[in-house]
Amino acid sequence: MNASVYAQRRARLASQLGRDGIAIIPTAPQQPRNRDSDFLYRHDSYFYYLSGFTEPNAWLVITGDGRSTLFCAPKDLEREIWDGIRLGPEAAPAALGVDAALTVNELDTQLPRLLENKSTVWFPFAIHAGLEARVAGWLHSVRARVRFGVLCPEQQHDLCSILDEMRLIKDAHEQDIMRRAARISAGGHLRAMRLSARMLREGREVREFHLDAELMHEFRLQGSQAQAYGSIVAAGDNACVLHYRADTAPVRDGQLVLIDAGCELDGYASDITRTFPANGRFSGPQRALYDLVLASQDAAVAATRAGARFTDPHEATVKVLAQGMLDLGLLDAGKVGSLDDVIANRSYFQFYMHRTGHWLGMDVHDCGSYVEPSEVGATSARRDPLSGETIVNRPSRILRPGMVLTIEPGIYVRAAPGVPEAFHGIGIRIEDDAIVTDTGCELISRDVPVRADEIEAVMRA
Ligand code: GLY
Ligand code: MN
Ligand code: MN
């Protein structure tokens, strides 16, 4: 572990708390699954960002003078026999670079002390159930001592407002992990594609869970700790269910398979979608829609660079998709009008109903404002053509080098009157992960091919 990375982040945070500020950051609790089994433990992302520490039952306190104190589980031989080795407060300063470490059992006695004579207390709002009440309890203890001349913090601020901005720009250490995570995920997608074609060639029954297992196998084989989110492995028209999860449905010769899956590596997510023909060969209608989605992704990639707005790739995607829907007869120009009408009235929404991307980082839908901070006041109102609601627009975020986002256009054709039958049940998404650079973006997930010919070639191999 590179303790200095975390020390630098703590120092950057401390410098924004104000001299008499104090920040309190708990990690995540263990989550019970059923009876006495817990879900696989996952630390809190903010806590990890500042500590690199993955044990549960820990808190970090950082003060405006730059001092950091960790509260962690005490050494306990008996518990460690059952649950695993604990770092313990004695070893923590050397291992993590914090200034002091105490056992978490001392939290309620120490926090009032640390809060004394501070002006502002910062903690993540609306993330940890019960944290507000916990802070209130500590402040109550501080207040009980004001008659001895102690000052009690007067302000509470949302720590996320600082940390989200920091996390939005990924440093070199983070970019390196994210490249590796994406490479591992790409390997999983490749294996799943190949397994599908091979099993069908051999006349074996393929089900969604076979491909899901192949992804997971590759993720773990390459050292990833977990999936970044539940994998979507959707055969045939299951792909039109946006939040479908890998299940038991058969994967049939002639169908498309949509896989949206990414591993988590050292606390960082990857998020890749590929759509491929189960047997390794696209049919005509499948290929027509696939090439359209890919062309829309190419347009979005070209629109992703420092200085552009976050919404630019989405707008570029929509333009290409909407034109394609008209050209392929998914939309009837006689009914919906010109390309401009389709965009203005959002007629494309029937087949493309999600945004083209999101921030990616420690969380798959990572933190960070989508509004440009210096322009939050520049509001304008517009009426949504589909819902009729009035929507307050604020200028979209300006992309900067080191931001990481997904680029994930799609098209989902449910059977409906007037929709050409050849396209019924086809769902396609293509999703890549991009690091914004000065001149464009670096696609870090392209170790799995994306062009239709290349997908067919790797599935033949
Ligand atoms: N896998 C979640 C997403 O693509 O947003
Ligand atoms: Mn995504
Ligand atoms: Mn995804």
C-alpha cells in the first residue's frame, strides 16, 4: 500500500476544512444477508479514499490543522481466530500514515474531546444511517462543558461537497488501477463471448448463468475482489429490460446476448457492456442496429474531451441514433417529422431511454456534480415534451483531464404496432470507460473488441 497517496489526500482535505474545522468519516457497516451470514464486506468509498483501510468498524477524524486520527477495532486474539487479523491501533500509524490511532471503543469518549473548540463539523450527509444522531450526541456532550469555557461547533457542513470534487478528478494512482480493472473486465467479456459460441458449436445447452460464471471466473482469476455491480447477462429480448440480471434463460442460436459486467479492483469499478451474437454471427437486422449503436458511440467518443460539456457525448449520440431510427424505419417520418422534430420531441425515447454515461470511479455510478460549479446560478427553464413537466436546467459540467466516465449508447426495440418485425426483441448496448484527456479521451476498456467484424472474428477463434 502506498500510504503517501492517502496522506496527500488527507492533507488536501484538511486544507479545505478551515483552521477550526473537523471532519468525521465512518466506514461502512457489515450488512447482514440472512440469519448469521453477512454480505461480502465492502468498505465505504470516502473512508477508503482517505485511508486505504479496508477493515470494518473504523472511523477517521481529520482536523483543519492537518492531524488525522483513526479509530479501529482493537486487537483481540479470540475474535481474530474467527474473523481474521486486525491491524489494531498500535500498528495503524506506521501502516497507514495517520498521526494517531485509538480503539473504536473509545469513540464516544474521544469525539466530544476532539470536537471541543472547533467551529465547524464536517461529515457525509445522508449516507450513514444514524450518523446525524451520533454527531448530535457528541455535540450534546461538548455543550455540557461550555460553562467551563469550552466552545461548541456552530456549523455543520456536508463533507461530500469537498470529497466529491476531489474524487471526480482521478489521480495517476487511481487511473492506473482503473486501467487494470477495465483490462480484467474486458478479458471476462472476451471469455464469455467465446464460451457462448463454443458451447453452441458443440451442440451444448447454454444458459445465461454459464456466461455469468465465466465472467466471474476471469475476474477472480485476475485478482479482482468482487463484481463492481451485479452482472447483466441478457439473452434475446431480456436485453430490453435495462436492469435485468443474469438468470437461467437459455441462450439460443440466432439470438443476441447483452452483457453489462465489470469487476472491482482495489476499490475501483469498471463498467463494460458488449452485445454479441450468441453463435458468433450477426444476422442482417442485428448488424444494422449494432452498427447504428456503434456509430452513435463513435460520435460520443469524438465529443468527449477536456473543455466539452458532460452532455455533449449524449447529444452527439442522440443525433446519430435518431437519424438511424428514421433511416431504418423504427420511426416513421410521416408521423414524427424531421430529425430536429425527433430530437426536440424526444420521439427516440421509445428506443433509447437512458443517458449516454455517468462518472465512474470507486462507485460504479461515481460521485461528482454533473453541473458546472461556477455556473450553478445560470438557470433556464424548459418544458419536457413527454412529461409536460417544467425542468430547471443548469449548465452541464465542463470535462477536465482526469475525469472518468462511461460512454454507453444503446437501442432497445420492444415489439409494438408500427415497429418493423425484423427488429422486435433486439436490445443492444455498447459501453466503454473513458479517461478525459486534454485532446480527447483514452478508452481503457477496449481490450475486448467492439466492431462487429472483430467480435465475429474473436468468436470464430
Ligand atoms: N452497469 C451500470 C451502468 O451501466 O450504469
Ligand atoms: Mn454504466
Ligand atoms: Mn454498465
